[in-house]
Amino acid sequence: MTFTLSKPTLLNNSSVDYAPLKQEVKVTFNYDVHFTRDLFNPNNCLLANVLLSKGEGVKKAITFVDSGLPQKAEIIAKIKAYSARHSHALNLKPGSTLIAGGEAAKNNPQLVEDLQKIISDAELCRHSYVIAVGGGAMLDLVGYAAATAHRGIRLIRVPTTVLGQCDSGVGVKNGINAFGKKNFLGTFAPPTLVFNDANFLTSLDDRNWRSGVAEAVKVALIKDASFFDFIADRTEALANRNLDAMQQIVYRCAKLHLDHIASGDPFEMGSSRPLDFGHWAAHRIEYLSNYRLYHGEAVAIGICLDSTYSYLSGLITKQEWQEILSLFKALGFRLYDAELSSYLNQPEHPRSLFKGLSEFQEHLGGELTLMLLTTIGQGLEVHEVDLDKYRLAILMLEEADLQCS
């Protein structure tokens, strides 16, 4: 941290003109993403060893577990048994409990206060840990509570979904929904550690198994054409719930996300957010559907929409456009939802899809900045859109979706 002090100068009336004090603060964040199986098995020493490597003796912690997880009570029991076995590293305080998951949990501000009270009652300090075990929405909620308690308690994320393990769980953002807007309240607070336990993926239903792959396709489309082909070559394996194939995709997707965070604008000080390709529409139709659509399902539709718009704008070829839609079809995604067509001729209507454009711009600030495609593996930022072209793109997606139904 540095600052400079300029010498004051005297004005004609003898008063002192104080020059501004210029300060620069540099902060470095480091966190590791570990990959394992059966993290809380007392015979798995990974968590204990990593905590010991941080120094500072035994770590006080509480654990929040997503209430939507199968065998949730068993998970809490295993965590307590793990703490007992590894008491030299981990001191699990009273207060570990089940917390509602799913996007609806992010709509309830009372849950944040409940979590903060549990943290307070457990007498955790900034050197203590909150361990969050659950899906992406639950991690967002707990992360927000941890980041605002004592202005920041160390967070360990244990994402239990494909989407969490390859995308949101390895990122630096936390948040909840408010005023009808997704993630309106939130923080940029990197986790201290992330543990991706592949065993959790085996208990996912088919929708959640598939849903997170949309984020992998997204990052492949804007950053890595070879990864797009890698996913396309494994659609049958993924449909058959091949865990090895899914682990490869999770690992590669997580690495691409981490590389982007390290080299880009992690705290979104500018107006660009390339990793949100397809998300302006995705966030909007999630809300319009009252979260009937899972995030990954909405992202798949949003990506298909912006890919179709890219094709209509002459940025990608027809063949590339068809390859993108075909991949999402092969993965089992719908290409269209009725919420896409909501009040398209009334862009200012509260339930219009196009309200998502202004909300996206407001969320980031500055000028509207959307990511489109110039080819598979390479994105292009634009600042203006043609609503008539988007209306046509929606009609084309509806027709394409009907053909594959």
C-alpha cells in the first residue's frame, strides 16, 4: 500500500491549497481448488492436511449443508465424525445445520440474517471458517453471509453440483436476489479453499447432472474451440452418466474459469463480463419462469439465443450455428422456452424479455456490453443490439426446438 503527499502551496490570499492525497492499495488473493472423492470420510486426510498447512493451530468452523441434498443428515454426521477424528486440525463448533438451497432461497433476505446469527452465536472470528456444502445458489447465500459477518470470515466451498464445481463454486462472487433482480445484493469475496468432491455428482438427478454442462459449453464457445469438440465427443458418455467424462469436463471448465479470473477483471470494475455470454436472457427467463427453469437450463437457452443472433448478424456461419444447437440438443437441453417470447413488442413492459438488457447494463454499469461469437472458441463484445433481429432469433429457436421435441 502506498500513498503520496504533495507539498501544500500558498494562494494569493495566504490560504493553503491542499493537494489531493493519492493512494494505491494492492491486494492479492490466493486460493486452491482441490479435487477428491468422499471428502468427509475420516480416512481422507485432504481437508485436515490443507487446514494444517495454513498454520495458526486448530481451526474453528461451522458447516452449513444444503437441505436439498440426498442423505443430508448423514453428511452432517460424517462432518462431525471427521472433526472428531481430526481434532488436531478442525474444531467444529455447535451451529452446523441444514440450510435451504435452490434459487428460491436467494429470494429470502431473512435467511441471510439467520446465517449471520448462527455465525455470531458460534463466536467465530475472522480466522475461523464457514464450510458451505451445497449447490450454487446455496453457496451464493452462505458466501454472502460469511463475507458480511465481521466484514469477512474465511469461506470453504464444497460445491455439490456440476454447475457449482465447474463455474460458480470456483469464482469470487456471492450474492442474493432482491427487488426482482438476480444477485442485486452481493460481494466480491474469494473463497479461502474449494473442494470438488466427485461423489456428490453421483447423487444428482438428470436435470442437475445436465444443467451445469451448459456453463462448460459457454466457456468453450468463447475461449476454447478444442474444449467444445471435447464436450461434443462425450455427449453419449454424459447421457449415460459417465462420472469419468464428467470429471474431465469439470476439471477443464474450472481451469478455464480460474484462468479468466486471474487474467481479467475479477471484481468487474469495467463494463465487460465475457463469462456471462448468454446470461442477459438467462437471468431474465429464470425470473420470468419463477425459477421453474434451472440456471443451467436458462443459460443453455440464452447461449442458443445469442448464438442465433450472432449467426443472423453474419458473425458465425450457418454450420457453426447448427453445431452449437446440435450440441445442446444432444446434451438434452431445450432450445426455447415460452418466457423468451414475453412481451417482445413492449420492451419496457415489466415482464418483457428485453427488460433483461437494461437490467444487465445496470448491474455492470457503463455502456451495454454483450458477448457474441465470431467463431466457435472466440467471442466479440458489442454495445448495441437490434431488437428485431432478436425477435427473429427467438422465432428460429422456437422452430428448432419443435423439430427436436
